[in-house]
Amino acid sequence: MPYLTPAQIESFQTNGYLIIPDFIDAETIKAMKAGASEILDALTLEELKIFTTENQSDVLDHYFLESAEKVRCFFEEEAFDENGDLKTEKHLAINKIGHALHDRIPVFEEYSYQAKFLALAQDLGLSQPQIVQSQYIFKQAKIGAKVNPHTDSTFIYTTPYSCLGAWVALEAASVENGCLSFIPGSHKKYPLQEQYIRNAEGTGTTFVKTSAERVEWPVEELIPVEVPAGTLVLLSGEVIHASSANRSERSRQSYILHLVDAQCEWSAQNWLQRPPDSPFRDMRMVVSQH
């Protein structure tokens, strides 16, 4: 049964994003926040040491690549002092948790594999939707880093393009605390500039050009999208979007899923690769079992 109206689908196709108010209630938000807090509570000193080891680059690359099938914590820039100690309590220094929350943590699995997610993905043209990535983003008060203009298909690449983002606000998002901003219609105007891939050795990541001609994006056309908690924002994998740094007194927590159509070709170069014993799940099958 369709979830989106024809007008909503047209708006998404025109602008490259769609705002759906009141997608989740306060109890769901509370449960998801508690789930993220439990992950941080369980974060051990040994795992924290990963960020201060002498061969930090190699270890962090491995830690990051493993997150395709596991749950990993990533900290804000300069979260640690010169002695390798956190400058503040870990709950206030974390940048995000990713990238397999939807398959590993029950509260996020329950949220992610809802029938209405399956319906809206199919409404937007994904015949066989799969969730390939999930992130809990904290956007900490005062220190939340900016996210430069980018497109999600750069990081989640299929042929043809099929990446769909589903970002839900767990706290009110405003210009002051770094809400999302979009260039409406940009998903139809500009070729994909680059792809974020694993290096040839499979030990790290790099960017490669996907367009012979470099196009300068009109970043002055970015429009901020302020939303209250509980709002879902759907975004095309090709729409240009960003968020500014958070220098306010309040955080801007959110949870985002990225879906693709399994009928499209998944790039073997994508940074995100699941091992054979932990494949992406067919969303239709998981939803039917819930």
C-alpha cells in the first residue's frame, strides 16, 4: 500500500528532498536516544585507545572499514588531548555511531525495518529496497563539526544510482544548531563529481573522479531546512546538501538510514562492503517477519 501521496512524490522528484512531519513520536525518540547512550556506556577504554595508538591511521582505517557490518563510535575532531585523554565526557565528545545499527541493535532494527519505510522506498522507485548503512549523529553543542556540501551517492554508489537517505530529527534542528541545507533540484543539474572507494589494497579509502569536468556547485543556493523533532527528511543520493557547525548551546541529534535498490549494481569499489556471511538484508523479507 502506498505511503506517499502523488504530490509528495512529485515534490521529491522536483527538489531532491521531501519533509514528512511527525514521522515518529516522543516515545520512539526517547528509546532511540537511550539505545545510543547504552552503546556509549559500554564503550571500553581499549576501544578508546584505538584513537590514540601510534599507528593511528592504519588502525582507524581498519576500525572504519569494519563498521560496514559492526557498530563503531567516531569522535569529534580534537576530542583527545596530547596525552590521548578525552577532553570531556565521552557522551559529549562523540560525533556519530555507525554503520550497522539497523542490523545489530534491536531498538534501531525495530525502527529501521518498519513497513512504512518499505512503502515509501517503493513509492520512490526502489523495487527491492535494502538498508546498507545507518548512523546516529550527535552534532554536539558548541563543538559539532560542519559537514561540507556533498552528495550521498559519492559514498554509496550503484548503477544506476539508487541511493535514498532517510534522516529523522531526534531533536529540533535549526540554523543555530546546524540543520540540513539543500540546493533544490541539484540532483538533476550536476553530474556526480567523485566516488569514495576502498584503495587498491583494500586497507583504506580514497576519492576518485567520476566526471571529466569539474563543476563548481553554487553553494550560495543552499537553503536551510529547519524541522522539529520527529520530522523525517528524505533525500536523493544526488541532491547537494550540507550542514553548518553547531556553536549553539544545544545538540542536534538525528538518525539516518541509507537505502539502495538491490536490483541495481552495487559497486565493488564502494568503501562499504559486507562479507559473504553478513550480507545486506532484503527489506521486504525482514518487514514481513516483524
